Amino acid sequence: MNIGDVMDEVGTALDTIDGLRVHPWNRSKITPPAALVTLPSLITYDQTYGRGSDRVELDVVVLVGKASDRASRDQIARYADGSGTHSVKGALEAHTWTSCHDVTASSAEFATYTVAGTDYLGAVFALTITGQGA
């Protein structure tokens, strides 16, 4: 599997969430709500014999408004829901993948993130991706 293609397709899947500005790469400036698809934190090669499959772990960071705003809490909670129209997990797992075999959102971790000097409430979604070894 090609990592750039996978990142682009993760972005395509997230682009189905109405109102979410999706960037399949890191950005130095954003307009919330925004999702950033990061480079993989880990690639595990040869999960099956003969380059049959690899496993990739990467994060999607979703940023909303000010960390101190109740509206931001409510907004990030919708993205973290396990299903529904704004669910990151739901959008990824409903997508039919062509760049890889499968994408699973296994967790979400909340924190405050600083981008271009502005603090945003956000969540990091941990993805596990499997696909054909290249």
C-alpha cells in the first residue's frame, strides 16, 4: 500500500462529514472545525508471509474551537461518537477502501492543541490500517 494514497483516502472518507474541513496532511494554519491526517507513527511490515500485508498506525487530529467554550465540548463530542452523521469512526468504517484493505478507528484522546499560536480543543483518533505489502 502507498502511504500517501492511504492518507488521501482517509481524507476523502472524512470529507463526508458535513462542515468538517479536511486536510490529508499537516497544516501550519487551520480554520476549525478541521481534521488533519498525520504521517504514520508506525509501519509494521510483513504481517503475513511473502509481503502479503502490512499494518500502519496513524492519527487523525480533529480540532474545534476554544478549549474553554462549552460549544467546543459539544462539537468535539459529536466527532467522537461511535456512530452518527458527525462520527469520525463511523465515516471511516463506512467507507469502501481502495488504497488498503481496512481502516479501524480504535480510540480517541482529548486534549488542547496549539496551531499557529491558537489553542483548540481537539481529539486524536488512533487508526489501524491494513493493506497489501508493497
